[in-house]
Amino acid sequence: MFNETCDITQNTIRSLSFSFSPVDLFPSERVRRFPEMELLRSNLSRVQIPEPTHRIYKHECCLSFDTPRSEGGLFVDMNSFLAFGKDYVAWNYEKTGNPVYLHIKETSKSDPEDRPLKKPTLLAIGVDGGFDNNEPEYEESYSIVILPDFVSLPFPSVELPEKVRIAVDTVLSAVGAERKEQVAAWTAEKKQVSQHASTLQQIKSGVVIPPSGWKCAKCDKMENLWLNLTDGMILCGRKNWDGTGGNNHAVEHYKETSYPLAVKLGTITADLEAADVYSYPEDDSVLDPLLAQHLAHFGIDFSSMQKTEMTTAERELDQNTNFDWNRIQESGKDLIPVFGPGYTGLVNLGNSCYLAATMQIIFSTHSFISRYFSHQSLKVAFEMAPADPTLDLNMQLTKLGHGLLSGKYSIPVTEKDAAAGDGRQEGIPPRMFKSVIATGHAEFSSMRQQDALDFFLHLLDKVERGSNMRPDLDPSRSFKFGVEEKIRCSSGKVGYNKRDDYILSLNIPLDEATNKDELEAFNNQKKAGKGLEETEMSTDEIVRPRVPLEACLANFASSEQIHDYYSTALKGKTTAIKTTSLTSFPDYLVLHMRKFVMEAGWVPKKLDVYIDVPDVIDISHMRSKGLQPGEELLPDDVPEEVMESAQPVANEEIVAQLVSMGFNQLHCQKAAINTSNAGVEEAMNWLLSHMDDADIDAPISHQTPDVDQSSVDTLISFGFAEEVARKALKASGGDIEKATDWIFNNPNASVSDMDVSSSNSAQTPAQSGLPDGGGRYKLFGIVSHMGTSTHCGHYVAHILKEGRWVIFNDSKVGISTDPPKDMGYLYFFQRLDN
């Protein structure tokens, strides 16, 4: 008989027999509990004590979005440690035979309505000191349930076998796999005390800094000024990636003198901790505990100074509340909330809005609805899934589809919110889906913001791979179409490069703006305003270019010159003409607007532009005509030395621009090469995310690294040869979209390996399995982006449903009163069959 107080290790527990009877200990309970207890004892072999390596699910059902707060609670399989809702746990019993479950139920506690909100001390959600989201508190209750008859035993109870009690205690004390995989708390980095503050040497130069009227000592800048705390020099800050900011005089002064600390003038107030202090050696914003003393050295009385400049954090926040954000999110408008099937919000897991916006539109297409909802039940998907359904993409797509489309979870957070007209829902958290779709992808596995376009392409690639045994069931094919590039060299001979793609990526020709007169008048007004900045104008005063979508499509199909093209007919380099057309029209056409461009001096800029997008477009004129009578194909023998000449080198202008911002020369060269010289913004993003790489200071190797095989396979599926795909990915840092662009910008490296043929020998869309039809399309979805880069900011979706536009802003869903049709990043069209 066990001593209830003895310390028994798990290994000892496993070696002991659990057949003892509690009759002598609990005679009064014998009659009442004996049948249930014996049933539990007879199934002890199916109970496991979790090891540290076990993944324990206890917060969310594997097949649905049921939680312990759901009406039926949550059932944790005490053998596999997978969790199931009340409607699904019997399926797991039928499939595995595991009968013993821990039932977890959470019930809301009554909470006074006037409970005060705690003041946050951290920029965080869901942690001590973070923002109080005023969620109700819950009380947990537990029981042991034995299937198939749902026999219940209370927990905790000393009557339970020790093995069961240890197993349950281990489950309850463990961190759930859901929480491990998706960190829900976001805490901003605290500024650290600078190591140079206590030892800072200040020069006795007699410099006295006035309380206002500052100006850069080396230029005319009168804002974004920094006071060097060693010698009292007032100099302008760094030049931003978009050309704004200062002229780098402060950082250049540091390079010349090595004086380490500077404070931003205009941020100094009685609250010294709020002042912006920057350490150049530490390359970060820091705290200076002796700032009052350091300021006094230059005659500055901080207690009397007024705030006139934004801090760095405030400026970032300000950029997130500009016109784009308010317009795209329809802020300030009384949105009518909408609930029910197809109107379920998605909980933001932390920088997951790119996923939410994309998946809302994906599950508004007939192909994905049919594949993962109307023609596939949760039970069928579970029966097909491996032992752990959380790792199966088909299962998790089906779970997400049913969660979004069933309407089961599309309910207001509280009755009070519904009465107030707040469109925010409880929503569903796509944790398991995000985990499985991101497997093997370093960026999507992270909690950083991502490009919605990259995610869309990654998703379709994963879905296509998962459907390789049944391509007829592949919903990604509804987005796929054929692209044909015709290259005519000066010999008159032609080559046809064919590939498959999922998106049309469109440049925006600003010279085709339809409001040129208004733009000219606006620019003249700005000049007359003596330097009036757009940030100082009201939203209504700013005039932005308006470019018709038709002009963007025409630009895509227009002829383009290729310089230094190696002609196999001429056996030398020449200038060729390239035109692009489509060999098939998909069921769903996705247009990507390229809003990031290069200005003079290779300064990247996000185009502040409107795109006039009609509800219906016709791209029939973009259909390929194939090889024409009288045309002769180019020979396909490209010399090896021509192929080798495609080895990428760093663009000197991109490198020079980055170096002028204070970056290391070698680092800038690597950034340019690894982004295929795509531009300053791309190179800077690469730099910022690779500054801590162990080999960042290693010399540039002429041997290109291996590339991800899945990316190679993706390009092969587009119609490229494997050798060309590898070369393009190596030149593009592994980015599939940039690799595709690289191939077509380096035709000498690809022409011999691509599908170069006449239209007579090429497959028709029907033969290749691609959908095809007429060229008329109707707009039904928009993904809009707010922010200075696709890797920061926020994404929102607008979808045409039941004849009305609906905004999907994470878990908030409402009828749209002003859909931003002219501000989209991705446009989704559905083909209108004749």
C-alpha cells in the first residue's frame, strides 16, 4: 500500500503495480466510487506520465477552436496529450482507443464593472506590467473522464491512482505547446544604461547652449538636431532610408572624434528619462543617469525646457497613425459589425496580420471553400491525418476553414460590445495553422512582420506540394496561369520563355497620372509655402497622383529593351526587345502593386499614390499569340562563359548610398549582393536583419551558398530549369520573387534552359492542367498595407461578400462604408465566365 506522503520518482512509479484497492482507506466511498475507480484502474496502461519532450496541448482543440472556456470544455488525451472539444473527443477515442482524458473547464468569475484599469509600465500585452485588456477572470475545474460513456471522476482526489495524479499534475503545470509555439506577450526592449555615461569626458570649451533657436553647425537643418555631450557641437541626425531626416553630420562627427554620447534637442524636459540619448559605440538608444550633470556643463537647465521634438518611439507611433492607417482601417467611422458564417475574425498572434488578411481572402474563393470546408468534414480530415494532427497541413487548413466559415465562433466578445456596435469578436487564433504552414521557413516561423505577398506565394506552394498525389483536388491551381516572354534580338529571330506564376506584379507608371494639373498646382503651392511639409498639412490638402489600373497593365504588357543580350544567332551581345503575355487566364487573378521605387541617387521611396481600380477589368488583349508566321526561333546553344558571366556583383550606387548612412562598406556589399541589387530598401532590410550574423565580417566568398530545396522546387514548378533556379536563388538571397525577377533580367543565364519553343509544340492550358477562360474579371478582395515597408506596419483585408464590402481587421469584422479600392497592395479578381 502506498504512503501518500512519500517522494516517488516517475521511474519508480512506472515500475510499481497500481492494482491496490483503496477499500481499507476509504470504506465509506467504496460503494459510491468502486465501479468508476475500477474502470479507471483497468485503463491505467493507457495513461502516460509526460516527459519534458512531450508536446502538451491544453488550451485549444486540435480539430476546432474550442477551448476550456467553450460550453463543453476541453478534453486532454492522457496518452497522446492532444486536446479535443466535446464534439470531437469521441472521434479520437474511435481512432486511437485512448479512453482516459483530463477534462478542463473554465468558468467566468463575476467581476465588478467599475474595476479600475492598471496603468501599464511596459509596452506589452498579457504580462505583468503590460496593458490591462480588461478580460474577465476565469475559474478552472478539472475531472477525469473515461470514454466511451464519459464516466467522470473528480480531480483532485486522493482516491485516484498515484500514476493518474502525477500525470495530471504534470500536464497542468506544463507550459502548453500552443503557448510555446506562439508567444503572446510582446515586450518592448528597455533602454539600457550606457557604459560610457559614468566615464564621459566633457571638454571645458565655454560653450553655452541656448534654450531654443538651434541650428546644425554644418548645414541649415533646424530640426532633428543632436547635442554631442562631450564638446557641445549641435549637428543634424542621420539621413533616413527614404531621404528624409538629417545629413549625417552628427554620426560623421562621432567618426572623426569618437565622442560617444549625444542627446536629441527638443526631447529634453523635466522627465530626463524620456529624453533621447544615443550611444554611437553601442549603436543604440540608451539611458544616461548623469544626464542632468552633463547638460549643466553646457548651461542647460532641463527643468525649464519644453518638448518640441518627437522622440524616436513617438515618431514611429506617429507614422502608424497617418492618413494610410486611418483610411485603410476606416478609423473614425461607425462600422456596423457583422457576424455569422464567413464573417469570423482572426486573433492577432503578434505581427500576424499579414496571415489574417491573406487567409480571409483565400477562404473567400470557391476553390478553397470547396476543398477544405464544403467537401471535407473535420472528421474525414482527422481520419486521414497522422498521429499528431497539429502537424498536418490538410487538417489545420480544414480546421481553419471550418472555423472561419461555419459561423460557430463569429460572435461578439460580450453582449455589451454588441450593443455598442463594436465589430470586435472573440475571433479564432490561427496558432496551429501558423505553426504548420511556417515549418521550415525561418521568417514565417518568427514573430516578425512579413510581406503578405511572400506569405501568399508560400501558402500556395505548400498547398500544391500537399496535393501532389491528387492534383485534381489542388485549390492553388485556381490562381495559377501561364506566362510567356517573347525575346526578339536584332537578328529578327525570337525566343519564347514560358513559365507558370500565381501573381501579376505591376509597376506603377506615375507619368500616366490622370490628375497632373492638380499635382502641378499642389507642388507649386508647396514651393510657395516656403518649405511647408506634407506632415504639416491636413489630409484633405494633400494631392496624390491617380494612376489607372489599365495603365499599370499596359505597362506590364509593353515592350522592354534588354541591353547586352547574348544572341545565339549573332554569336555576340546585342539589344533585344522583350514582351510579356499570358498563355492562360486563371480562375482568380492576383495583382501585386509595386509601390516601392528608386528615386534619383538610388533613394528608395514608397509611392504615395492612388490606383484607380474598376470593379470589372478585361485582360483579353494580354493573351499570347504564340509563334507567328514568318518568325524563326533563336538557336539554343549558349556558351558556358556567357552563363558564368551572370555572377552577381554589388551595385556601386546602392553600396554608396548605404555607406553614406553610416554602414560598413563590406556589410553594404553583402547586402546588395544578397538582395540581387534590388534596391536600397531591400539591402537595408537585409542589413538590419543580418547585423548579428557570425560571418557578417567575413570576406565575400565567390562560392555561393546552398539554397533551400523547397525554393528550388517552387521555381521548377514555375517552368524554370533546376540549374537556372539555383543560380537565381543564390543571386537573390533565397527570395523566390526576386529570383524570378533575376531570371528575366538575366535572360543570358536562362534562355538555353527554359522552355523555348514554338506555340505549336507547347502544351495548351488544358493539357498542362491550368484553368483557362475569358479575360473579364470582377474585383472581390483587397489586401491593403500601411507602413514604410512591407515588413512592418499593418495589413487589412476588404472582401466583397453578398453584394457588400466587408472589412476584416484581425478580429474586427464590419460592413465597409469606404473600401480603399485605390490604396491596395494586393488586388484579387474572380474570372467572369462568358
